[in-house]
Amino acid sequence: MEKNLDKNNLPKHVAVIMDGNGRWAKKQGAARVFGHKNAIKSVRDTVEGCAELGISHLSLYAFSTENWGRPKIEVDALMQLLVATIKSEMKTLMENDVRLTSIGDIEKLPGKCYKELQTAKEETANNKGLNLILALNYSGKWDITQACRKAIYESEHKGFKNEDLTDLKFESYLSTAGIPDPELLIRTSGEFRISNFMLWQLAYSEIYITEVLWPDFRKEHLHEALLNYQSRERRFGKVLSE
């Protein structure tokens, strides 16, 4: 599959909505947490796959603002798993020159999670390869709202004029400032929605839906998504060919 990819036509930024952990666990007759634990291999495979291909940015929707509404036992387990995974994967991140960054209201994460995340970000800050972006306590509506607050603040305190607020200027207030918008969004588990993820940034992203549940997602599935992406004509609202 990989050999069929056009290495000159790869997206700079791939975003993934990692869905289906709970359903995968249910099929095994296990609790939802079992699905989350078995999804670590999927994350590793996807990160390695993107790094090997030279993709610059990979965003993983790890925990949304709405996820706090899940049962406490599941949320607690997810936070513990996050800490354990960051610790266990640090060696691999360093060996693959992967830089770990994040988007979202991370200061509201439990203290231990926040500390481990910040430590990992600092330790990988000088890596020059793939930028692995974890979306934690993130939602698209939150991102746009906090960007609006920044714009209003500058308007009130720095002489910023309303007429100066262009699309490009507004993007500088988003949590993804300086990062190209995803050209490709992959969603696993067959659901046809974007679940409040990168609402501004996904305006012209190609969307690829796969029935594969996230714990079963591997490099070959990533390659399938990229091949599908390369078969499309990206028009951005224009007519490029007849």
C-alpha cells in the first residue's frame, strides 16, 4: 500500500478523530477502559506512519470538553492512561525526533496529567520531525470562543480596530496559530460527524471515514486514507477541471 503513495502529494497536516474504543471493548465483552488501553498501539502506529512519510503535523483528538460528562471511573482511567502513555512513549518520541505539543484548555486537566504533559513538551521541544498535537480538553467552539476573547482584549487594550480583523488575523488567535490547517481528517468507527473538532480549521479539509474501530487502526489503514486523499481534486470552492 505504501509503495503506491505519491510522496510529493502528501498532506502537511493530518487530523484524526479516534473513535470506537468503547464499541471495540464491548465486542470483547469488556469495559470501555479496555478499549482505551488497547488503542495505544493504534496511536503508536499512526505516529510512526506519519513520521516515516515525512508528514509535518499530526493532530489526535484525545479528549474533548464534552468528555468530562462521561462516567467518573472512565474519565479517571483515561487521565491515568494519559500519564502512563506519555511516560512510556517518551523514548520512542525522542528516537523518532517527534515533537509533542497540545491544543485545548490543558490547565484544567488534573495536576499530574498537566505536569507530565508539560514535561514531555519541554523535553521534545527541540525535536525537528513530526509535530504530534494532542487535543486535550479541546473543542472547536472553545477554540473559537477563546480566540474571540483575545481579539476583544486587543481591541480594548492595544488599539486594535475591528476592520483589522481578517480571516488571517483571526487564525493567529486560535490554538493552532502557526500550524497549517489539516488537509485530511480521518474519522474511525464509521461515524459521519466532526464532533466539535477544529470547526474553523476543517473548513476545506478532505474527510475520510473508515468503519475500522480505533483500536484496530494500523499503518495500512493510514496508507488507505492517504491514497484516498490523493485520488481527490481539491477545489476550495473553485472549478479546476471540467
